[in-house]
Amino acid sequence: MSLDSLKSRIPDYAKDLKLNLGSVIGNSDLPAQQLWGTVLSTAIASRSAIVLRELEPEAKANLSPEAYTAAKAAAAVMAMNNVFYRTRHLLSDHEYGSLRAGLRMNVIGNPGVDKVDFEFWSFAVSAINGCGMCLDSHEQVLRKAGVEREVVQEAFKIAAVIQAVAATVDAEAALAE
């Protein structure tokens, strides 16, 4: 299972996705930990068993055990935070914003890896999950840490491509049943 195997599952009508997948992963200038943590966390966020099974072994091979765990933790905590904060933001009653969240998210403060990498992964997952508040929050942390806009954009390019690939290969698998 690998990137090549996943690309072989992408149908001809989605050739752009196949090319983009190869580009955002295979031609990335991101450091390996940032890249593969983003790939793993967004593969989890995509909710596609196919995508996760195909990309996880390569991600695991390219990440330290700590980074592998932290990328999975980013996907997990952002699955919760993205729903909570997106809902709070979308509600017409803005008083919910003044209420204590009361949710544990200790991993954000101590992810076990470089804080910038964890923020990068959290940002990418938030792009898939569509939480504007979380996107803004993580983007601001990244920018304050000196991460350039072009680098931040790499996170949501990877997220966009992995999400599109997930939707496509899952649809094809459902149609083949």
C-alpha cells in the first residue's frame, strides 16, 4: 500500500487529482515530518478507509514514533474542536462564545513534537473539517512563528487534494459494490 497504489485507484475522469496528489506529496518542499504528518492527519480527517490504508504505511515510515502519534492526535483533537468551535461560531446566539468550553485539549499544549508542526497539522485538518475559527487561530499561530503564507498554503493544498481523492475513490468503491 502506497502513494502509487492510491494513485492507481483514481479514475481517468479525475486525472487532475492523480497529478495533484503526486505533486503535493511527491514534489513537496516541506520538511519530511511536516509533510508526512500533514498527509497522515488529513488522511484520517478525510474519513476514507481507502486513503488512510494506502497512505498510513508511508507516513509511518517517514515519521518518528512521536510525530506519528502527534499527527494522529492532531486529527483526533481537531475532529472535536472543529465541530465545537464551528458550531459556536455559526449559532446566532453569540453568548455561547462566552461560555467555558469545558473540553480537554491538553495535547495542543504538549503535543510531543515541534509546536509549529502540530499547528500545521491542526490547520490542515481544520481545512477539511471547515472550521473558520480554527483555521484563523492556527494560521495566526503559524504566521507569528514565522511560517510564510506560501508554506501555510501547502497545508491546505494537501488537505484539499487528499479530501478530493477520498471523495472520489470512496464514490468509485461504492459504485463498484
